[in-house]
Amino acid sequence: MQNLNKHHSFVSSLTALTLSVIVLSGCSADDATEQATDTVITNIEASGWQLVWQDEFEGNQIDTTKWSFAVDCYGGGNDEAQCYTARSKNAAVSGGLLSITALRETFSGPAVNDSDPSYDVNDTSKTLDYTSARLVSKNKGDWKYGRFEIRAKLPQGQGTWPAIWMLPTDWVYGPWAGSGEIDIMEAVNLKVVTDGKTPESAVHGTLHYGKQWPNNVYTGQGYHLPNELNPADAFHVYAVEWQQDEIRWYVDDVHFATQQSSGWYSQYIDGNGDLVNAPDDAPFNQPFHMLLNLAVGGAWAGTVNNTGIDESVFPQSMLVDYVRVYQCAISPSSGAGCETIDNSVVPVTGKKMPDIVE
């Protein structure tokens, strides 16, 4: 059992217990779920976290005051096989869940993403064999430090690549990945059996940083659910707690990874054209926004396990129950004071900043 210095680990079981009690008291299932959600949030806030942003995916449409859609056939910079669309067949809200669905269908769209000066949403110059969706909170939900918590059920099959992640809202330290990337959860090819081994079941938490591509680096750690459970079979809560100089990863409130500023860095080209070192805690000292997407194939999912894309498994969906963002009321400026830490977790070995040669 973990030795946690704060007690968030009861939250998931508390949700189910509270829901059962409320239903037995005569409330409707919807009322019971709402009351159970309120109870869980209240208990998290008792540890000092303050809920500042959330989407419970109620109603029958995506809340465009919180999310924008990527629309492109760019391939994510990873040679992915999907075009992202804003169509309801690729992203929809129903029954209290967001579904992001990858379909096997030929589709045409812009060859670049919307950060490119030549981007035209009406461009159809690139055609790919799959469609999916990417939701982005940029300029609608942007935060520096906090607890970011997402309850989701993941897709399965060779070529599936669901991701819950964060990018900088302002690229203060230059283009990707000099300004950083925080991957709350990524998984590829879940439930795929390779060479008679156990089905793929790993989820990953990762940081990308360093310099502009291709001189970027990354560090991270994988995690397997207990008792050989698979993330594609049920909902689980994926979270990071991000404070000054430290980021921690959790699944179902199990703290499984920590990275610290002593193990990350950023170097970028300044206004004079010189390569310079960013501050010690850069690049993870600026506001970031959240992204939810399901990619297909590409440089990771398409190159591991049985490789390629198994088109027979599609359509596949990532289902999201909620997204909740908390900030630490004890010290909002540093994000510290509300943390949940398993002291047995050894921080991930990071990368050393290279010397700048004059």
C-alpha cells in the first residue's frame, strides 16, 4: 500500500459508494451521479485544491466555449494516418460522455496545421485513410500549475494512439519542443498480443523539452494497472499534479512517476540570434492548455507491437467522462502545498543541459 502524505486515494471508491447510497435514498440516477460528483470534488478541495475549470460533458453537444477543433490532415508531425475534423461523427457528446472516434474512411483536408502561416481550413490538398478528432482548450482553458484530472476509457487495437496532453499557449522558448510538452496519458495498441506475450496494457506519462526539433529530448515512464487490468476495458482516472520545479503522474490516484526541473531544460534562439539557456525551471514555467485526441498509426503506434495499422479494428473511440482542473489555494503562484506524494517513487532520470559552445 502506498504511503501517501495526503489522502486522495479514496476518491474513486468514494464515488461509487456515494452513488450507491444516494440511489438507495430514492434519487434518480442522474441526480445521484451529480451528487456523487459534488462529494468527490468537495473531498479533493478539502486537501487544498480549488476547482477552477471543468467539463462534465453533459447535454448533447461539445461546449465550444471550452474547446476548439483541430481541422487538418497534417499527421501530427508523426506521419499519423488520420485527418482531424470537426464533424459529430468524429467527436460528440451523449449520455454524459465525450466520444472521440477514429474511422476508416478516405478524407481530404489541409496538409498543414493551423499554426502554419499558409493554413487554409478549406484546403483539400492532402488525403489520408482515417478520420478522427482533436479537441483543444487553447485560449479557453490555459493554466500554469495545478492538478489536471481526466476520467477516460481508451480504445484498443494495432494503430490506435489516444492522448491526453498539454502544450504551451505562448511558445516563449521557441518552437516545439523547446517550449515543452506535458503528456498526461498516452497509450498505443492496447490489447494487442505480440509474439504470444501478454496483451499490451501500458499507459505513459512523458515530458518533451530541450531545443527546437530535431534537437529535442524526452523523458517519461510507463505504468501498468494492477491485476493485469487493461485501460481499454474500463474507465480510469488519469492525472498530473504540476507545481514549480516538479510534475507528478497518477492513475486512479496511484502516484507512479515524478519529474523535476533538475532533469529538464530549455535552450532557444533569442532575439539576437544566439542560442541561450532558459531559466532553470523552463520550459514548464509558462501557461499550458489541454488537448484530447485519438491518432492512428504514425511514428509510435505504427512502429511497435505488430506494427502498422489493423484496419479491421476500426471504428475505435476514446470515451471521456470528465475533465477537471484544480489549482492549489495554498500557494497558487507555485502550485505547491496540496500535493499527493508517494515517497517511494524515485524521480525519473532526466537529461542534462548541453553546454553552449561559443
